[in-house]
Amino acid sequence: MYDGGDGPGAAAARLTGRTATDERPLSGALSEVTLDDGRAVMVKRAESLEEARAEAAGLRWLTGAGAVRVPTVYGQDGRLLVTDLIARGRPSRDAALDLGRALAALHLAGAPAFGSAPPGGPREAYIGRAPMRNVEGAEWPEWYAEHRVLPYLRRAVDDGTITLAEAEPIERLCARLPGLAGPAEPPARLHGDLWNGNVLWGADGHAWLIDPAAHGGHRETDLAMLHLFGCPHLDEVLRGYQGAAPLADGWADRIGLHQMFPLLVHAVLFGRGYAEQALSTAKAALER
């Protein structure tokens, strides 16, 4: 008989109220657990209690918008987070179009302020494995510079990934953000880490979102991240989005501004290649 001990199977059983009948590791942090009713759930081991808490709160906040498809959260057991497992399918143009409309509805659900954490979520959150502080601000350009760009630039400089001299264009871009950011918009409810790896194309023909770094932000930031790391049928995603909630004029020229945040996060996590991309993106944005 299967014995889950104190691992993923035991956590899945406690949080779903079912008996775990099988457990299959998918990676160092992920396990698939089969329950006695035939369902399969995903169990993810976070690096810390706060990381698990932040992800659970983010998933619930996205679910609360009633817009995007997000796996059901059964709960958190220490560093273990238990959610539904989404059966994988293939990307399709119809699913991408629906995803665009759903993202528009998610963003329009709003947030109390730029930098707002999801209800029940910690101020000290994460984006991937990088710390991310949820500090509220009233104006997007100033908030974005202070809490989403400069902290990672300073970390990259401290680590030696970016030199002090190289940091100057990014600092200058931050100073000029009020004039480059476009029309003011209300805080949007963001996924916050919307690269293609966090979009699951389900066997049910729909796109599902996982692993958020959810917070209140500018809606163009989620879309800029999809551009940065690629997304199947991105043209259809954008068509669906624009049909539901048209973006302000000039949004395409601002993509680089919104990519500074994820690029610098990746520079901190993965090194010089992303640092060079961040520097070239900043210089290009300053020339527009």
C-alpha cells in the first residue's frame, strides 16, 4: 500500500480530505499525487513558508477576478502547496484569443494600489526565486522605478553583474519614466510573472495560468513579459485583449519600459546575458 509519510502525498491527503494512492516526482520541487477518487493534484515545495504563502494568495486573488483559468488551491501545508493538476494539451489560436480576453478582464478587476499584495499575501513576496517587496504607491512611474526596477539594478551592481558606470542609462530611464509612461491608468490586477512557462495550454482547449507573482501594477507589464519570452499565437492573445480592453496609444513603444523589471530580475538570478539585454533595452527606450 502507498505510504505518503510526511511528504507530498501526506500533504495532499490532509488538504483534500482524500487518500493518496500514488506519488510521482516531476522535478526537485514538483510532485504529482493521485487521490483515491482518481483525481491528480500537484504538490509544489517552496523554498520558504512565505514563498508558499505568496503563491497561494496570488492564485486565489487571480481566481477571485472570475476571469482567467487558474488551478484550484487546496491549501498550504508548511512549504508545500497543493493545487489541481492541469492536463497538458497544445496551444491553439482559439485558446490564445480567449486568453487575451481573459487577461483583459483580469486586469480590469483592479487592485487597491500599485504594489498591493493579494489579500492574505505577504509584503515580502517573490518573483521566481527572487525576493519582491509589495510596497504600495500612488503613481505608477515613481512606484515602478523605486520598487520594481532600482532594487534589482542595485542588486545586480552589488553582485558585479552590472558595473556602476553601466547602471547610468537605467537610472536615467527611471528618472524620465513620468514623461515616457503614457496616459495614467488605474492599478491593474497582474499575474506579475507572465512568461510562456507560466501559461499552461490545457487538454481542455483552454489556457491556464500558474506560478504568479501577483500584485497591483500596470496592465502593460504582463503583456510586455509575454513579448519578452515569447508566447504561442501572441498575435491572437493581443487581438483578444484589444477587443476587450483596448490599450492606450503608443503601448507598443512602451514595451521596453515594462520589460526592465523582468530583465533585471533575470540578471540577478541568471547573470550577465540578461544584464546586457536590460542595458540595451534601456538605451533603446531612451532614444524613442
